[in-house]
Amino acid sequence: MALVAKMRAYSVKREGSHRDIACDPSDDGARELTDETRKHQPYWLKEATHVRQDPLTPSQETFVLQAVYSEDPESENRQFAQASPSGSLTLTIENPYAMGYVENGREYRVTIERVRGPRDKD
């Protein structure tokens, strides 16, 4: 079983700064990644040999999704709201490749499924 909610992006904000980005060894502020420092870098920098901080690159994106609703009895959103959870969901992502996917005012289908594993008894 899964819960499915149709939600609209209510707010999308890019925040923070000074994200480490891959760079050439000759760039200002470049620092070499050693085996020790590489362990603390996110996976999207795993192939980099040098990184520097970029003050213009946001370090995270936070978005708020709210369950859809409509007063119109014929609207799909009204029918969906009557049959699914209501409320809001706030997520923060740090993966730069995922930033920009969620757009303010757009609708998204969110599925919540229980993860079953060796510790689950159900």
C-alpha cells in the first residue's frame, strides 16, 4: 500500500552560498583533494582533483509542497483532495543536479511507501 498526494509547489528557495565546485588546479582558491578530504565531499565531486568555494553558487534548495484543493466539484484537484492526505511537505536538497526540478506553482504527485527491510516484522 502507498499514500499518494497531488501537491503544488508553494515556495522554492535557493539558499546558502560558498558551495565547493570542481576547478582547475590553477584557479584562485583551488585546494587539492586528498584521500582524507575526498571522504567529506559529496558524490558529485568524487572525480574532482581540486575544488574551490564559489560564493555565487547556492548550496541548497528548499521547497514547500502543499496538497491541492479546489472548490469546483468537477475539478480533478477537488476529487483528488477528497481521496488523499492534506497538508504540506518541506524538503531541502543539496544535490546541484536536482536543483531546479521543482518549479513554483507546478503540481507534483508524491508517493509515500513504507520501506521494508530485514528489521521490519510486517
